Amino acid sequence: MKQARTLTDKQLKQVLSHCSTRHHAARDRAIVLFSFLAGLRAKEIAALTLANVVADDGKVRDEFTLSPQQSKGRKARRVFINDRLQKEITLYLKQVKLRAICPALFQSQKGSHFSANTMCQLLLRIYDEAGFSDATSHTGRRSMITALAAKGIGVRVLQTLAGHSSISTTQRYIDVNDQQLRAAVELA
């Protein structure tokens, strides 16, 4: 099976720039960044609730726990939210009026939650319109894991962040490119 394409920081900027032209710009940017900065799967993004990311005091959390129902493999796992994603969530919540009848963080035009499939379709449409027709709903996850591996983050940490039960699964997510290979041989 072919791996999802990884995107560089420059290519991610292109995707985010495209998101700003879309009707639901703030929502779409936040969805893409949950994939790239938190490494969430489309199913997990679709299952997010406001309570997952916003504390009782109204502030965006720096971590939360996905319930077994929200995650793949029916295993709860912690998700960490970096400063950049916290700012994006704050901006999103200021710009969007969520319907109270639906607890979903990301709601469709009709005010209902996204299914895993509709979230995958949304991500595919965003990437395709931004010029990356070969990107998939896993592109953000693979890009995050690859970028962190290139910065020297250990595979065990990457495994935990990704929610993988096996290190071999995490290793398959790491993409190797010519720039990394050149940098490696310069260390010899």
C-alpha cells in the first residue's frame, strides 16, 4: 500500500493559504493544523468536542485525552497541543459560532458533526484544491512524524505521540528525503 505524501513547511503554508480562500477558512485551517501539529487522524479530528480542547475556565488546553470511542483501536490516548495550535484554536473559536445542540468542535454547514469519512473527504478536497492531489487524510500525521524525526526526536516518543501500538508502524511513517541524507553524510 502506498504511503501518504508528506509536505514540507513551505507546502503546508500553501495549503493554509488556500484554506484562507475557502468559505469556512478558520475551520479548515484548524482542521489541517490538528493533523499537522497534533498528528490526529481524520476520524479523531471529526470526533473532537469543544470540551476536549477548552477547559472550564474558557482557555484552550495544552493537552487532553481522546476517549476510546474517539480514537483508533479503542484506546484512550493523550494529545498535546503546542502554542501554535492553541493560538489557531483560539482564533477559530473567536470567528465561528458553534451550535449548542452539537458538541462537536468542527461542525458542518448544517451544524452537525463530521463523520470520519466526511472529514477525510474535506481534507482530500482542501489538498487537491491547493495543488496536492496526491495528499491524503494521513498527510498531516506523516508530515509531523517525519519532521520531528528529522529534528532528532526518538522513535519511542513519536510512537506515543502518534498513538501507535508498535514502533514498526511509527517507523513506516517516517519519510526520508535527499536533504536529510546529505545532512547525514556531512556528519561522517
